[in-house]
Amino acid sequence: MNDLPPFLEVSHYPGADDSERWAKYIDGLYTIYTRTVAFANLEFRGLPVRCQFRPETNGKHFAFWHMMQEGEIEDDRHIDPERCRRVAWIAWVIRNAEANPAILVFSQQRGRETSWVLWLRDHRYAVILWERKDKFLLKTAFLVKPHGQMQFEKEWQAYNRSQNG
């Protein structure tokens, strides 16, 4: 798993001060996101992976902000530096989900909604896709907290048992 993309650090971006460097960092992350995720023709299980573009905020797609921010209330989310550092991991996880045994893949049923978890367990990182009739929608990607790790472990074990009888 040595081909996992490196972290993207704000310190690698130019700027006269932290504010200018941060703005260039966010623009750089957005460029990487659009090139490697939003317009990269990603597929999962033979279907395209799409992103939600609207509503835009500050000229950037909704899904981008959802990947970079955390919080339960959509209008009250805040930038998560750990999500930002891993933006290049999103496409890598999706592209490698079905072939790399380090990525545990399982479905979750939440009401009528089916989500797929692409869980890079050893790195505590997950990409979540919503299943649709003819595509998958990228829901989010995040560093999994300890409680979430335990929950994912239970769900993966249950899914694995259900698939293997």
C-alpha cells in the first residue's frame, strides 16, 4: 500500500502570510478534487461515481466542501485540516476499493438509503458512497474516530458474515 497519495500540507503552498497561504491551499485542494474526483470518471462496482455540485459556496462545489468540513448541521460545518490533508486519498480509495484487500467494503442500510463504506481500516479513513439506480453519489470522506472504528468493525463483520453464509 505504498502508493497511497501523500498528505497535502498548507505549508507546501506559497503566500506572504498564513491567510494568503490558506487561500492558495484551499484553491489547490479544489483543483486536485476536481481533477481526481469530480471530473475523473471514477467508477465503483461498474457504475459511475458522481458528485453533488450545487449549491456552490465561494465558487466551489457542494461535495468539495462536504469532503473538507465536519459537523452535524450543514450550515454550521467547519474546515477539518485532516480531511484537507487527505483529499488525494478519495479517488485512490474508490479506484482501489475492489482490488485492494486493505480497503474493507461493506454496505449500510439507513432507512431506505443504502450507503457503501470504503474503509481503509489501518489508516482510519473512509469514503462513503450513496447507492442510486444507475450511479453512486459521493457522500463524504473522513478520518474515522475511535467510536466510529468500533461501529465500522461491527458492521463490516456482519456484512462479511451475510455475504459468506
